Amino acid sequence: MAKTRLAGMYEDGRGGMEVNLATAANLYTEAFAEGDLTASASMERSRSRSHLN
């Protein structure tokens, strides 16, 4: 669930500087707890996003 909500933040154009950092951090924490994300997958997404901005 958290993974879907987090992905939606980026797909809706609310990524980058416009993302509420506390909300994003909470969603990442929830997604890890739910087993929806792995550390390597999360870091890879962060790297690819930073290259796009």
C-alpha cells in the first residue's frame, strides 16, 4: 500500500522538491516494513530520479 502511494506521488508530478519530505519518509518506512521495497531497489530508484532532475 505505501509503495503504491509513494509511486503515485512521483507519477502525479509531485516528485522532487515538491514532495513533502516527512510524508515521503513515512511512506518509505511503511513500504520497507511491509516488505514492498528492498534497500537496493530503493537506492537504485533514488539514483535514477536524481539524474532526471
